[in-house]
Amino acid sequence: WGHVKEQASKALVFDDKNVKAWYRLAKAHQALFNWEEAGDAIDSGLAVDGENKDLKKLQTLLQKKVQKARKARQLRERQRAQRVANVKAVWKHCKENGIQLGRVPLVKTVTDDEEDDDADDTGDESRWNHHFPHSGRLPSSSSSAEEWTWPSMFLYPSHKQSDFIEHMSESEMLAMRMSEMFPELEDTGGETQMPWDYNNEFTCSNLAVYIEVHCTENVGDLIHPENVERLKDQGEAMRFYEASRALKGDEGPEMANLARAVERKKLYKQRKAWIKKHKSLWSKPEPYPVVRIHPAMTLRDVLVDKRMVVPNFLVTFVVFPENHPAHKEYLKEHRCVDIIQPDT
């Protein structure tokens, strides 16, 4: 039926009054389950010959499916327009307030074979795996109070755990959120609420909170394929957001495959450029430096800090119990360059 569609389309290029070609095109689209295209071909044929029995019979047969397909397309267009408006609003808010956004690698491999080879290698998983289930989310604002909230992640590397907060207000003090998530032992009967916290270390007063400082490269420097890349304009932000949604399957398998192909091509080019200059992907830049966050700071204080680049539209905090061995190891690897704290 693909051949029939192609031949009918060619015939119509030469003579768009060819009713028989319109009918064959409609039948080809019917066989290929392209209901809206089939309806368009029927309408075009009937515009030439409104009494054509074959076209009218096919129109009656496909009427419900064509209507359903057209409504679905209109819904997708409205949703797409709303997403564009949302990204524009986010970008405007960030530009006006000095908030920087970045993209993360959305794929780990450049081929399916490479993906199969890595399937059982948990030690080599993408450093952004914790982000992927929550990709495709955006900050949002209340129409009444104009209060912006951000999707946020709290990572606990010492225990290989994480929490996702769908809406964290910019005006919210970190201490308030932390006290809600990790109350003191006297408030919980001597035991923390997390089943994985065997030593009862996760209490608000016993935690150190950091952000990683991304995009430390100079302008024009190559960026390692695993690192965060700053989003330079609204168009880049929109393309990255749509790709992240598509890869989650929000737009169906065809769009997911297309987005995966585009992201793999980008990753391939990044790898090739990095290897050309540094000889190997294992020649990585120094680990990101970090900045510690005082619990009295609000989310907005963190967002507007010039060292903060929000990866994947997700504000990401790294949290450790103060005296945990993993905390000391983390600071050996990631240099702490400052603390964001209230002015004294």
C-alpha cells in the first residue's frame, strides 16, 4: 500500500482533478491506518466529483475514525501551543531573575548494540539516571500570586536514595522543607522515618546540603559528553524540553525513536570532538566543585546564585549526614568552593 500511495500521489501532481487517484490515495491511507490523511483524500476527491459513489461509500465507512483522528490532532496542537507558552514563560522568568538553565545528556549510548553491551553494567550507568523518570517537567507559576515553584530532587549518595518534590516554592526556606522531610529524633520517637536510614542519621540538624557548580568551562571550550551544557536561548530550551518529553514516550513510539536518533547523533558528535582533542573519553575534566547551602536560604536564593545552573529544569540538591564517611569522600573528590548563607 505504500507503493499505491506513492503512485497515486505522483498522478495527482500531474492532474489534481483525477478522482480515481484521490480514491486510490484514500484507500492506501486506510490500509496504512492514516485516518486523517484518508479523510483529506476523500474530501479532495469529492470536491472534484461530489457524487462519486466509491468516495461517498468510503467516507461513510471511515467517518468516525477520521473525526477521531482530527480531534486528536487538534488536541495535540493545543497541547503543543500550551507547552510553547509554558517554556516561554519559564525562559522569561529565568532571564528576568538571572536564573541559568542547562541540558543534560538524554541518552547514554549512540547505538543499540552499545546499549545491549551496557545493559548489565550498573557501574557504568548514566550519572543522570535519577533525573530521567522526572524529565519533561517545568517550573510553574500561580496565576494569582505569581509564585513560582520548581520540580526539585534531593539526592542521598551515601545511601543511594533520592526524593522528588514536584512543586517547591521559590520563597520556601530550605530549613522548612528539610524539617518536614527529616524531623528531629525527639519528634519521631527516637527513629527516623526512612527504612533505609539504619543509623538514624537523616535528621534536619545533622545534614549538609550542596549544589554542584556546572558549566565551569570557558566560552568555546569543549564540553564532556556527560556534563551539563548551558542552554543559550529560548529555542534551545524548547528543543531540549520537547526531546525529554518524547524520550519518555509522551508523544508515542515514533517520536521517541526520532528523539533518540537526534540525541544519539548529538552525543556521537560530542564524543568524537572530545576524543579528537583529549584522545579518550576517560580523560574527563575535574569533578564539579560544590557550594554548600545554609538551611536559612530560600530556593530563590539558590536559584539566583551566579554559580547555579539548573540541569534538566530540576533543581538538584546533594545531601549527606555530616559525619558519614561518604560525606568526607565526596568532599575529597568535589572541592567545596563556598557557602550560600545569609548576609551578616
